[in-house]
Amino acid sequence: MPVFLLDERLVFPPPQLAEDGLLAVGGDLSPERLELAYSQGIFPWYSEDEPILWHSPDPRMVLVPEKLRVSRRLQRTLRSGRFALSMDTAFRRVVEACASVPRPGQRGTWITAQMIDAYTELHRRGIAHSIEAWSDDGELAGGVYGVSLGAAFFGESMFSHVTDASKVAFVRLTQQIHAWRFAFLDCQIYTEHLERFGAENWPRERFLAALREALGKPTRRGRWRLS
């Protein structure tokens, strides 16, 4: 299995060479490198005690917005107005919460301090976004964040401090990008949770072809607002 060593040059090997998903190691998390990675279907995923690892999994978990499935129970929660929703009002707080929330079967987090700083810079540059769910007392109850290029949204992580908060945020994000005619929401890796929302595994070549087409659309840079 070839795993490529990156240096200071702003270049990645073809993602098709990632035999088991892992493509390369090294490089940095500069905004330019991150934007290049996402534009080629590559993303960083590593632990705090590891070097930067770059992945392009095959298959790829993808949600086409128009195929979103929402359970009746969650539909009732959405209609109830239990959570107030916003976009891009607390980006760093969402990322930090994603890093700190305990997850079953996991020790620690892959969202390192370096990652938090890097994605906050992408947010400052207008290509990383968050959606926040707020409880009645004004506390941040849940949220989702990711990166947007062209008509593609690359989901990175979500969290909940209150039951259903991240699900409501995820659904509302998907509905919003559907209204904006986005081609897909990249969910990266298969989970049963995402499959219940309508996400499906695509062969990598299908994903990369859809990505190339999506990148032909203009990127919605700057702060996002719900409509």
C-alpha cells in the first residue's frame, strides 16, 4: 500500500491511489492546502499523537440533499420550535464542542487544537461554516460544521449537549443547502446514523466525478444565513 510523504510543496498525489483510504502523511494545515485537499476529495483525519494523515476513502458516504429522510419524531421536534437555529454565529464554539464532547467507543478526539485553529481560519476566509442549535435558555445545545466549495458541502463533525440538537441542526443544514441547489453533502465515512438520514455509499470515482461537477459552480463565500 503506497502512502505518500508530503513536503512544503502545495500538491497531493491523485486520490485514486489511496488503496484503503489513507493517501498521504505530512504537510501542514494551511488554508491553501486544506482548500486544495477538499477540492480533490481529500481531508485530514488524525489523532493528537500522530502526524497529519490525509484520506480519500472508497467508498464515500454522501447525502444528496433531496434524498434527506427525517423520521416522524424528528419532524415533530423540528416543527415544535424547541431549538432556535442560526448559521455562522458561533463557529469556533461549535468546533470546540465537537472536539470535547464524549463519543461512545472513542478515547480523545481527532479535532486537535491545530485543527481548531485551521478551520477557524477557513471560516474567517468564508469557506467553513457552522449551524447552531440553541436551547430556550440561550445555551448552545448542538451544532454541525464543515467546509463549502462550489456546490459541495463537506461535513466535518457534529455535537449535542441536548437530545436531538445535532440532528435538528443537520436536517436544517441539509434543507438549506438543498434550497441553494447544492449537489451533495459529503459525510466521508459510513455510519448507520447517517444512513438513516438517507446518505449512501458511493464508489470513489462516482464521488470524484460529482465533485468535479460541483466545483464548476460558484462558492458561497462569507457568512451564511438561514432563509
